Amino acid sequence: MPLIRSILHLLWMTITVIPWAIFVIIASLFVSSTTMYWMCAGWLRVAVTGGTVILGIKNRVTGMDNLPTGETSAAVLLVKHQSTWETFCMPTLMPHPLAYVFKKELLYVPFFGWAMARMDMIHIDRSLRAQAFNRVVAQGKRLMSQGTWVIMFPEGTRIPRGQKGVYKSGGTRLAIETGAPVIPIAVTSAKCWPRKAFIKTPGVVDISIGKPIDSTGRQPDELMREVEAWIEAEMRRLDPEAYAQSKGSEGATSSANPGAQA
């Protein structure tokens, strides 16, 4: 049954993303970037709803009251990354538009990437490291001034369940440069949607949103250590079985996915 469900969900995403992307690309000629964002978030909601109905994956979200309030309040969301699920879910959960930081090669993915190219996101050339971070800061300041939150995955790639990647300081550097608070978020998506796995299983994904961490006067590495400590402790609280099985083993990879660091 999980195999059949997984095939059906893939078909669901495929047959919905193509017409949606074509519509969005055409609409982008006539609507604002904010309207564009919510139109694209609409397809992500379709994909996530399909995941709930077809795959049996449900979200259990805690800590929504920790999010900043106000139309132009700034925030840098630093999220544990275990699967594609949280990439799809976050825009459907957050009250503000989100700007992902991602490698520019993703813009060439048919339909999905073409639609992303029409959105006001932060895409970078990772071969130009210094210039890439300067671009992240400049665009991050502009986006956050208009109420868009920046979202990054500090481990840079999807990490297997029960393991920990290398937390890079790009997100905390951005927060310090812009004066925005950091919001740490723990996600247990690998329980249902394992890294690089085609077959998904029914279950509950916990999404725990931590309290804002002030970036004023902080050092990037020191601030990231605090973020890492909270996320990893929360992951062990939410999914103790996975960490008991891993016996403390930690994975450390650096390949990039949406939200990879500059």
C-alpha cells in the first residue's frame, strides 16, 4: 500500500504542477510579487493536502505563538532539513511570505523551477562565495523590510533521520547583518518521508517552532551553536526512538538543496 500511495502522490504532484506553473508564469506578467508568492504557495498547499489525503502524512505544529507579529516584522527561519516535506510545508504554515535561499541551478528544473524564477526569492551562484553572501544580505534586507521572512536550512542538505549535519553560519550571519531575530524550527519529516526515499509512509510529522533568538551583538558561530543546540535537543525530544537507534552517529554532508547556505 505505501508503494501505491507514493506512486499516486507523485502523479498528483505531476499533473497539478504543470498547469499551475504555466498559469503562474503567465500571471506573473500582470500581478505583484506578493500575489505571485501566494499563488505559488497555493500549489504547495495542493501538494501538502495531497500528501495528507493520499500518503496519510499529517502535521502537528507547536510554537506558532513564538513567531513575530506585525506586518513588517523581520525574521530568519532556520529549519532542520530531513526531506522535501518541510520545503513544501513551510509556506503553507507561515503567516508571512517566505524567501528561500537556494542555488540558481534549481531555476532550470522544468515547470517547478520556471515558476520559482518568477518569484522574489534569493538564488545564488555558489561558485562566487563572497559575492553570493553579499547578494543574500542585500536581498534579505530588502525582502525583510517589506515583511518577507528569509528561510534557510543551516545543515545545507537533507539529513537522515536520527543524524546531525554540519550547521553552517550563513543564516546567523544574515540575521546579524540585518538585525533580524532567528527562529529555530525542528522537523521530524523523515519519519514519514525519508531522505531520498521514493516510498513514503503514513504518520505524524512534528514541526516545533522555537522562541525568537535576538541576533543583536552576537557572533555568527556562537549564535549558530545556540540554534543548533536547541534544534538538536528538540529533535531528540520529538523523535527519541530515532536518536536511540543512531547511538549518536552524525551525518555530515554538504550537497545543496533549496535553502543551502551561501
